[in-house]
Amino acid sequence: MFRSLVNWFRTENLLIQANEQVLNMLKIVDSLFDDSVNLFWTGQGVTIDELKERDKEINSLVRDVRKKVLTHLAFSGSGNLEMSLVMVNIVVFIERIGDYTKDIGYLATDYPAVVQAGGLEETVHSFEKELNARLKLLIKIFSDSDGVGQLATRLTSTHKEMNTRYNEMCAVLMETGKNKLSAPDSAKMALYLRVLRRVEGHIFNIASTEVNPFHRISFKVKKK
């Protein structure tokens, strides 16, 4: 009996540790996003190698969380099965955000010319600021047990609005009369916007784990 209790506490502690690592991963991708966006617009700050090192740290944490979840399930069987599966999904979504933020760094270094966004610049910066705020909301969700559902609902309920804003920016790039940018600048901005949209999509995916049952993670929230 005593050995069983020790094993139970050990596995429960593994999930607590995994949750702390998820929070750490979110903090890393938040800083990655800030630094990669700054590099994209200014060509200054961090180097692509520094971004890659932080991305490697995220990858390492993904593997460690998976090990902890697997060990927990090996000891406890189906205990906290849904929570364990959700956690594995979450770390994959965070890892994807890390990849996309790293891609912003590659855009900045592979095509290092000064970014020209023309009349779109203010709108793009507004979209970036909103993504920054949404990443910080995720950090709050995983660090504070109070009001978690409301914060997650705020993120998921505004996902459609963020998609609309993305589509409006793309429409400007696609219309000859509105787009005053050169072909290279248009291409670079289109790639950048697509990356931003995918970052937002995975923010939605993570938030959906709080407001949706497991089988509906990443899908539209059903109205009750």
C-alpha cells in the first residue's frame, strides 16, 4: 500500500512538473515572437542563431513533457487520461508557434532588405500587438487558476475576428489599385502575414483546450 501511494504521488508530481514546463515554453515563445518581429522590421537585436537556440530549448521541453506524461500514464493507467492527452496536444501547438516565430527570423535574415509595408504598416503593427497580447493571455491562463475559463473564451471568441483582419490585409496586397508595394516587398509581406496568421491559429488551438472537450480541440467552439 505504501509503495502504491509513493508511485501515485510521483506520477501526480510529474504532471505538475509538465504543467510548469508548458508555462516555461509559453514564456519562451512570447520572447521569441517579440524578438523575431523586431528583427524582421529593424534587422537588429537577436541573431537567427539565437532564435534557433531558443527554438531548440522548446523542442527539448516538448520531448521532456511527453516523457513525463507517458511515465504518469504507465504508473496510473487511465488516471487523468484526458488531461494527459490535452497536455501532449498543447506542447505540440506551442512547438509550432516556436517554428513559425523562427520562420519570421529567417524572413528577416534570408531577405535582409528594409521592410516596406506602405499603407499597410499601421494595420500590420496593430495585428502584431494583438498577437503579443494574446500570447501573454495564454501565459496568464497557465499561471493563474482564477478566471481561466473567461480568458480562454476571450481568445477563442475573437479568433474569427482575427481571421477577418488577416483576410483584409491580404486583400490589399492582392488588389493592384490598393497595393503600392514592389513585387519583392509584396511577397515578403504576404509570407510574413501568413506566418502571423498561423501563430494566431495555434494560440486559438491552445485556448480551445480550456473551453472545448478533447475531441473538439482546435475546432470551432459550439454554442450551447
